[in-house]
Amino acid sequence: MVPVITIDGPSGTGKGTIAGLLAERLGWHCLDSGALYRVLGVAAQRRGIDLAAAAPLAELAAALPVEFTADGRVRLDGEDVSDAIRTEAAGAAASQVAVHGPVREALLEWQRRAARAPGLVADGRDMGTVVFPEARLKIFLDASPETRARRRHKQLKEKGLDANLATLVEDIRARDERDRNRSVAPLRAAEGAFVLDTSSLSISQALDCVMKATRSALPDLAWRDDG
């Protein structure tokens, strides 16, 4: 079986960055499952599909015309939507479409097919609990809503975009509530997961902790930086 490491957690914890860096160190593939839901949300809105309508959303998800290119770009219907899916609106849409069981089922096999040799680091919200329950290592990153809002506020400002910190905190709390309490695949740490709060950690510090946990759990792995 292809070895899999899962990294779950809410947005703003650094899991996407950590997953990418860990995959790079291992020479493995990396799955950003959240991008799938963001693309689906954007595609649904462009087609005028109600984000509360499970059946048409699942139908769209089953034939989603999305492509993840080798250079890290995301294309929808041939259009580069890499920036469009990283907006606050796209994140909110992703959270809304993700509550539907038929939608998650439609995307399940798509995600599982991402597990290719030599290995996969999968980033998301239910990677360790639902998509890859047999993963060799399950990691769950968390951070306070206030910390995550400050990080997002900084990102938006650096892009020259207006952002209100208080509004971001409210939005993050609302999304957490929706993600943690949905009836299908709620956001939670998988049983036996390595849980890390990144509120007071830099990306470098968090990566060090994750790499130590990985080395401890999977001592047989080869690392690109082992020299």
C-alpha cells in the first residue's frame, strides 16, 4: 500500500504550508483537499447552483472540470482560478458545500486516487477520519480563532486587500461551528492523532514538531534533507 500521512485542522493553522513542506522533504505527493471544495463552491456559484442544494452540487462534483497542474496552479474549465479560490468568499462557499453527504461522497474517490507512490501527504479536514482512515500517521493542527484571524488579516493586507480583523474572527468562528457540527465527516482529530496547537509557533517551529513526530512514528522513511 502507498504510505499516507494526513494533516487535518481548521483554516489558518498552517496545515497547507506544513503539508507542502513535509511532502517536499519526503519527496512525496501532496493533496490539498480543501482546494477541491473551494473549486466546487466557485463552480457552483458561477453556474447559479444553490449552495444548499445537495443533489445538483453532487452532480457537479462528480464531473468537476478541475485540473491541478504540476506548477501548483488550479484550473477550472481551463481557466486559472488559483487566486479566485483563495478568497474569503470562496472559503465560505467551500464550507457550505462541504456539509452535504452526497458532495463528500462524490469527491471521496477523487481524493483517494491521489495516493500514488512513493507516498502522499494529505491536507484537509477529514483526511485521517474518513478519506484515509488507514494512514500511517495522522496529524491534527489547531490554533485559536484570534490567532488564525490575525494570520489571515496579515495575508490579505500583504495582497493589498482590505480586511476587518473583527469580521475575520467572526467568520472563522462561524465556519468552525459549521465544520465541527456538520452531520457528515465533522472536523475533529482522528483517534491516535498527533495534535499540535500552532497558536504560538512559527511555520518553521511547527514544521520541526511535525517532522519529529513523523520520524518517531515512521522511522523507516527516507528524507531528502538527511544528507
